[in-house]
Amino acid sequence: MILRASILLLLFIFSSLCADAAIYRYVDEQGKVHYTNVPDSGKYRLYRSEGETFRLETLVGHYAQRFQLEPFLLMAVIKVESNFDPRVVSRKGAQGLMQLMPETAREVGVRNPFDPAESIFGGAMYLRKMLDTFDHLDLALAAYNAGPGAVRRFGGIPPYEETVNYVKRVRYYMNHYQLNGNQR
């Protein structure tokens, strides 16, 4: 009995240590894919965590931590922007999970907005930039949706029905994910 308990304890400790391991990758200019568990430059993006069950939640948690955002905020933005469809393209040309416009994707260094890791990286970076610029969540969300110029022009949330509803919907899903965990 003691031996069995000791083995279970060791397995638990070992699996906990492995759970923090991660694999990073980047694709160079020639199209060659590079993998590492110790990224030595900003070119690498999280590819997967060791033993992960839900890749999306792992990516969200990783980039939320990296850009000092709440995971439930990123989940809410993804829900409202794309309904968790990494291949979606809006009527206006926004792409991927975080619905990055092509110029925004270039601004944040995203080469493939349909790749969930790149999309979440770019969207989280851009959302952090909007939060730092406007210092208020509702204004940052409005800027993410309508652009920072519109928020500046109107001195607040632009009176666009789409943007007003966007802020309300993200807030609703933030509350949902905060109360229920990141369950979609």
C-alpha cells in the first residue's frame, strides 16, 4: 500500500513537472520550420504544451500571461470575433480567431492570421496595446473593434451600433468565462 501510494505521488510530481514543458516553433524566410523548448529569440511562438488536452486554452493562457491580460478576456474576444473558428474571414477582411485586419496583423508581426497561435499572439499583443493606449477596458475593446482613430475622434466609444454591441457582448462573455471557467 505504501509502495503504491509512493509510486502515485511520484507520477503526480513527474506529470506536474512535464505540464510546464512547452514546444516553440517558427518558420524562417526559406520556409524551414524550427522547433525548440528554449526559445532564444522573439521569432518563436508557442506551438504546444507538453501533455496538453486543449490547445486553444493553452494558447490563451500562455499569451494572456505574456501580455498581462486575463484569459477570460481573450476567450471572450475570440468568442465574439470568430466564435472559435480559426478560418473565418469577415466582410471587411478581418481574419482568424482574433479577426485581425491585414494591416494590424503586419503591425504585430503575424504572418498567418489563420494559425491559432499567431492569431492569439497578435490579437493579445494588439489588445494590450489598446489597453495601454486608452487605459480603460471598454475603450480598448471599442478601439480593437472600430480602430483607435474612431475612439479618439469620438472621445469615447464610437456611436456605431456594431461597436456598442461588440463591447457589450465581450463584457457578457468575459463574465460568463470568469464564472464558468474557459468552457466554451
